[in-house]
Amino acid sequence: MRIARLLPVIVFIVACTLPATARSQCCCCFETPTLAERYARADAAVLAKWITAVPKREEDDPGRTTYEIVQISRSALTFLKSGAQITVDSYQQGKKGQLALVLADLDADKRLTWHVPVEPSPRRCNYILHAPPVEAKSLDRLAYYIGYLENADEIIAADAFAEVSKAPFHDIVALASALPRDSLRTWVQDPNLNRARLGQYGLMLSLCGDRDDVPWFYNWIADAVDDFRMGADGVFGGYLLLTGEDGLNEIDKLKLADPNAPFSETYAAMTALRLMWINGGGLISPERLKQSMRQLLERPEVCDLVIADLARWQDWSVQDRVRTLYGADQYNVPSIKRAIVRYMIASTKDVPEGKGKQAGPHVAAGARYLAELRQNDPKTVGEAEKYFMLAASDDSEAAP
């Protein structure tokens, strides 16, 4: 059961590790560096014209291509001069005089290794060379890349999307009035859209859209599906940003209260709840968000994740209910047991600061439950306590 429920998530993670031409990141994945990042990291960047190329002749021979430097775009290396020839250790098709952006890395022996980051075209060269540097203001960079979303050149479109999807949510909010609302409306309804981009576009549309957009969000969410839908978390989150508590009531009915809802749809709804908790600006009250999350305690396939969220949200109203799940029927799996122990540990740490302030009843109850669990299942409790201490240590090291 645990492996089966994770298959859609595994598929999503695999999709996110594909090259930018095959996917675009939404949320948190292993990312391929964008063209701007590769340009910034290079020790030299030159605009060069194609001279000649030799194709590969043997298995271990990648071929080679000769270019002539036309313009040095960026380099601290004084020995590079316009007119000098450079060699790329790969076969690059081209025509005499065709321009390409060529990057170089300097190794420990001070030798340059040249490479061409993308198939050459004037449009791609201009896109890279005119982009704000990585050290520029994040809003300036974001505004630039928004202008290239869904560009006719898919290499540029994918790279621009990767840049936008990396931007902090608050930066996108700050540019809400400048977002291309009409284009976003077209893109989210386009059946040919790269589905990895749908979630990001759904969130962006919710920031610049209005009540006229609600029917599309609702119909997309209400669609009965069995398969994993990329972008569902962004569409669900965008719907909540547009509709607030009224929309959450609908998601409760459509996804969270349905015991037969696919795991991927349920998890997307949970992700939307987390978005509203962190970035919702109080549009939905914390108590109302907790209420929606709590009902998922009745779903064993997501219970460990739910308990972890409720612990982070310091919701101790279900402390007794969480305790009764330990070892019960379908909940008798290690991941749920560990989540319950961590929940109880967290409850004992939630004490008011300052002298004379009374700790809530959850503190004593958590300590009592922990003592019972430690006596009955010392191994699981010990493992969970070790993890909790390591996590706390990581948080303290990351704190400013």
C-alpha cells in the first residue's frame, strides 16, 4: 500500500529531473541549471562564428568544432582575443559564419574547456546575453523571464519557465499586476501545454485573475480522474487563493472527504493547504485549515503526512485521537508510528515563553503518552527521538 501510493510522486520526481526541454520545474525537484546560471558560472563567454567541424569517427571520439571569437562577452582571462580560434570537443553542425554563444570552464591546470550550452540561433544568443545578471534584483530578473514564457522557441520557453518557477512566491505576488492574465488564461486551457507548467501557471493566474476564472479552476478540480495529474497542487492552491474558505469547502467535498480519492489528488489538496498556511495571508484562518487537514486522519495512506503537518501547525486538539491510532489495524505501519511519536514529542516542546505562564494540557498529555509508548515500543520511540533531535539540530544551524 505504501509503495503504491507513492508511485505518482516518484513519477513526478523523475519528470522533474529531466532536461529543461522535456520538463519544467514546479515545486521542489533536482534542477538543471538555467542558461543564465550556466553563463554566470562560466569562466569565459564569447560570441563566436562557426568555422569547421569534424564528426566523431570512433566510439570514444566526440568529434570537434572550430569557432572564431567575434566578441568577448565576459571574461577575466586576458589571453582571449577577438579573431582567435577555439575548439569545442564535440561535433556541432553549422554553417560558415553562423554565430553561437560558447562558454568555457577553467580547470586546475589553467586549461579552458569550451562548450556550446544550446543549439545556436540569433534569438537564443540575444535571450542569454540580454538577460539580467544573476546578481540583479530578483524582481527585475523575474519580469524579464515572464516576458519569454511560452516563447515560440521551446528552448527559450523552457528556460524562462525554469527561472520563473524558481522565484520566491512573494516576488511573483509583487508582480501580480504585470502578469500576462490573458495569456495565462489561454495557456491553462491549452491541451498541448507542457503539463509540468500547469501548476505554476494556475498559481500565477490566481494572482492576476478574478471571479471569471473560478469556473475553470472548479471544473478542472472537480473532474473525476484516476491518474496522476501534473500541476494539480498549483491549480488547487490557485483555486484557494481566488476563492478562500468557499473554495476550501468545495475541495473538502471533492477531494478531502472522499475516501476513494486518488492519493495524488489528496496530496495535491494537502499541498494547497500548506500553501495557504504559509502564503495565504490570512485569507483562510489557521483553524479552518487545520479542520480540513484533520479529516485526513481517517485516511491511513496519508495519515503519517497529516500527523506531521498537524504537529508543525501545533494542532493538539486531536492529540487523544492521534494516540489511539498507534498500532491500530490499517495504521500499524512504521511510518505512522514514527509520525505519532514525533507528534507527541512536539507537543511537549510547545510551552509558553516567560516566567509564570502555564503550559497547556497538551504538554502533560504528550509526556504521558510518550512514556506509555516508550514502555511498549522502545525501539520505535528511540528512533523517532533520534530523528527529532537531528531535525532540531539542523533547524538551529540554519537559523540566522
